[in-house]
Amino acid sequence: MDFDSKDVTMNVSADRGGFLLNDSRAKEQVAVIEKETGVRLKINKNHKGQISVAIFGPTADQAQLARFHVGNMLRFEPSVPKEPPKQDRLLYECDPAQMESLQRMFDERWRNSDWGGELIIEGAWQVRNPYLKFHFERRKEELEKILQQRPHIIEGFHGTRRESVLPICQNSFDAKKRVAEAYGPGNYFARDPNVSTGYCRGDCYMLVCKLMLGQEHTSLEQLDGDHIWVGDNGYYIIAHPHQILPMYVIKWNWPKRSAGSDYEYWGGIDETHSLAPYINELEDARGQLRTREFGAIVPGAYNRKCSMTLPKTKHIWMGYLMPSLTDELLKADVEQFLHDCKIEKITVQHESLRRAAWVDFEEPITLEKVKELNEVRTYHGNWKICVEDVQPDSPFFKNEVCPRMKGRGKYCRAENLKFVKPGCWFQHPPIWKGTRFAEYHLEDVDLASAKGMEVVEEFMSTAPFDGGSPKVMNVKKIVNNVLHHLYEQRRQYSESKHATGATEVELYHGTNMNILDHIYTHGLRPPSDIAASDNCPVSGKKGLATSLCDNKCPHCTKPHSWNMCHMYGLGIYLADRADKSHRYISCPIKGNTYKMIKCRVTLGNSFLISGHLKDGKGMHDFAMCEDPSDKLEFIKQVRWAAEDHDSFMVKGLGHKAVRGRSVINSEYIVFTPYQCLPMYEITYTLAP
């Protein structure tokens, strides 16, 4: 494409999934996009009713912006390859955070057993089979066209003999090997792992699979759907093999038998089991993104042109630095590079797999010095890196849209930061925000369906709540195509970033019910480090601890300080227990009707925190997922220097928790809005 021509021309097609808006609504949105982006759009429809939009823009930036918004309007999602990818090694050892998450799921779903005691997960491996994932995603597209909505996704357990585990991970489930189909044809899964243990036939391996629910059979005689839900027994029966995706292989041990038993466990495990040749150790895992992302392997300058125009500055940005070094070593690196400058403060920046630094000086350095650092001086004697002026009043910022807003994520974390991290002083116009044209609607979920019962049972499993016993009135699915698209982009990015994939979980979030409409439209957002001012027309007099504004608000100018809040950083907090999230809900309807959000969350590579903070406010100023090692008394997972993390998983310590320095129940913290997708709204009342 020739970007020097008079008009930049692009085309966006909706050949997958069709055009979801009616023609009149589409024309309204097209008119708004044309007005706000300065481009011309032309809608075309072929004989099959499929839509494409031609884009004519005066600049590449404007055309790309219009393409993004038009793509969201057309439900243009991350593409699935036309051919199945080649298989590599299948199994990756689970990290400590994944192990904790699996153990939690076992504990929550485990029902009373004659054996007593607690089931123990001794080992777990994540299944990465691109071939099966390819067919799972293709089947999802087919069901979306049939159902005219996205199918529900649930997780189920499948017990089997040890020798069947690998064939299932490699080739999915074989219909010829089905036996005893008492409730109808298909592959059987259980909500309760205790049910699946009986099908392990003396072995101790179990599969955790992602199950896609399309059209449920109306009766066992007609068999006119693709799955059966046996509510009384908690069975999921999936007829179509491509609606099943193996996610984890778990090695477990039975709880101890009663006193006087001749042996302690149901079945011993041969440690020379046949899974070993197919397992990738976590230390050997490498994500594809590391080989593609500039600056992720070696240092270097993405763009060494210096845009500084003012004669002096006390603030610079430099990157990209050595990605394999810890934050402390990087600070020493920067000091060595700037050995002839008087440094006041160095802040290391984590930008995906890359590393950079913000530097404040005690005394201003000249324009000539900045250009010398940028164009002449070498980093480690081998690399030229970018050194740029980042003082807030630089004319460069006043005329430039933030590069992160132009990027795939359409989001800049530093937009609402001013004190704990250097803020971003580029422009952030609303038209560049990813959810500018986002809309949502709510769909009823049948409480007797497989997904409805799963949501209600998990919600009620931690009752009673503070204030009384909950009663679920209804569950609604939150449908927002733009947020879903942005979430899928983030999930695929995490998968390419980490060879072990993007860990997904469903978690609860409780908040002020007056802002639910905003959350369903724009998603959950990390809080600001700026205190809300009562004089501010946007953030004032709402009882907010942090401002809703960006760092340019003339009213909100004071820093937000620690007040027994944001214990693990200025992120989005979620919980795996409904009773915990209930405590954070405010402004209920008529004082007794509450709404809680259940989100699908891409944790990526999660850092497990198991222990106490040295100081309750030690991590309060974390605006990103940074190395917390020096803030903790005890670290169960010490791998930060070797990996890049996307979230914190804080393990609840129960009665061992120390007020203000650890938590009783587990919580999860993410720092990027599109890691969270609001999926379900649960409405409930409390009875004393």
C-alpha cells in the first residue's frame, strides 16, 4: 500500500460472522466514524449478504483508526488460520499460580466423599495442541452463526485410564471408545471431580477440558442438539468432539482412607509413566513473541530520531535496555550509561518483554547532550538506543497522539498517572480509544441450563455473605462485541508472549452499582494515582478515592495516598469467592438488591504471592505488574528475573493472615483493562 498517495485505501470484510447491526444502525455509526476520523467510507454487500467497507483516508493513521472502529462494528475478530498449525510438544509443566488455581477449582467443586480428607494435586501440565484449538475455534464460528450469539463456555472433568490420556491430548476423543452411554451418546464430563475419579480405573490422572455449549437436546429421543445436561448428576455430555478442548492433565492422589486400612492411597503412580517424553519443562518454554518483538532479546532503538526542541530538560526516556536484567541491575546499567550526568531518580519501565527507563536529573541537561546520548553514545559498547525528552511542557506532546493509543490495544496506562510513575503527556483524544463506539445488551441465562446452574452453584458455594444469605434472582449475559474483540486480542497476545499460553479463569468483581453501565460499555479500568477533587465535575462528590479523570484535569491535582487500600497496587481487583466481592458492592437497589459481575480474565503468566507484605503500603504505588520480591517477607515463587508476568495471584492465608499485610481469601490483580471481560451480571437479594 502506497501511503504517499493522495488517499490511503483499506478494506474491511465481515466474511466471518456476518454483519451484526441492521442497515440503519450501521449507517448511523458509519456517519459518526466519518465525521470523527476525517475519512470516507463506502459500504458494500455481496449476494450472500456479507458486508465489506472500503476506507479512503488522507493519512495512514486516520485510515488505520477508521479500520479499527469499522472492524469492531463488523465484528471483525482475530483471524483463525485456514489450515491447522503443526503440532509441537503437547504438555507444559504448570507454574505455581496455575497449580493454586487448579487446586482451588478442585476444592470448590469437590462434593462429600466416603473417603473423607482432601484430594491432593501432585502435578499438573497445561495442554497446548494447536490442531485441537484450531478445530475448537472453527466450531465456535459455526455455532455463532447457528445460534446468532456466542456460545457459553464451561469447564468439566474427565477421568480415564492413564494410557488414554495422551491419545486424547493428541487427537481428542474417539467416538469408537465410548462405553455405557446411560444418558445419551457423547463424551461424558463432570462438574464434580469426585465423580470423575471413579472412571480413572485405579490410575490417578484426570483431564480438565473446556466445553462449548451450543444447542441442548430437547429430549433423549430426538437428539436434536449437540449436548446434554444432566442436572441431578452434574454430567455434561458433549456429542461433537470439536466442542471439547483439553486444557490440563492433572496427577492427583486420593485422600487418606479410614484408620485400619491396609493401604493409604487408592492407587500408586509409576514415576516412569508414559507422559514424561511429551512434557516441556517450564524453564525451556519460550513464547513466539520473544522472537518477533523488537528489543525483547537484545537492546536497541526502535526509532533513534530525537524530537526534542526545547534547549534543556530534566526528564528523559531511554530504551530499549537489556531485557534479561533485573530492575536493580537495569538501574545500575542506566547509571553507567549516564555516568557524566547527575541523576535524581530512575524508574524502570516494563513494556511487554522489553525494558526501558524514565530518568529525572538533579540539574537540566542540554539539547546537545540529549542528541549526543541518542546518536553517538553506545549502550554496552554495542548498541545505539533511543534517548528522548519527556518533559510535560514539550511542544512535541501537544501535537502528537499517544503511540499506545495508535497501537493494537488502544489504551495507555500512564494516561491517568501523575505521581507514582511518570505520566504520559501525549494527547489521548476520545476517538482513539478502543471502546469509543462500544455498545452492549443483556441476554437472559436460563438458571436450569448447564451454564446457569454452574454460575448459581459457584456463586452460592460461599454463602452466607456479610449481611445475610443470598438468593439469586436472575443471571444475564453481558454482550459487548467491541470489548470481546479487544479481550480476544489481549488473550492471543498473551499466548504468543508465553509458550505456556494464556491462563483464563472466571472471577468476581464487586463495585459501585451506579457505574455498571460504564463498565459494561468500556470495561474495567485500573485506578488513577490522583485523588478525586470535590470541585471536579467528573470525579467530585461521588465518594471516590481516586479520580476518574486523566492527568491533565485542572481540578484533580493531589496525589492519592494509601489508606488501607490497593494493598497490591493500583490495579483491577477480582476474587474467586462471591462473598469476598460482595463486600465491595455499594449503592444497592432499594437497599437490598445487589448486582455482581462475573468476568472472564486472562491472567497470562501470573506471579504467585504467598506470604505477608513487609509493610502494608509497600506495594500500593505499583501501577504495573512489577517485581514485588523486596516488598514481601516470604516468596513462594522466585522467578521474576527469568520471566515477564501479567498479573498477581495473592493466595489467601485464612487464619494465618495478618491484617493490613496479607489477605484471608485469595485475590487477583491485573493492570490492563482488556485482560478482563465482563461476562455475567448476577442479581441477588439478601435475607437475614
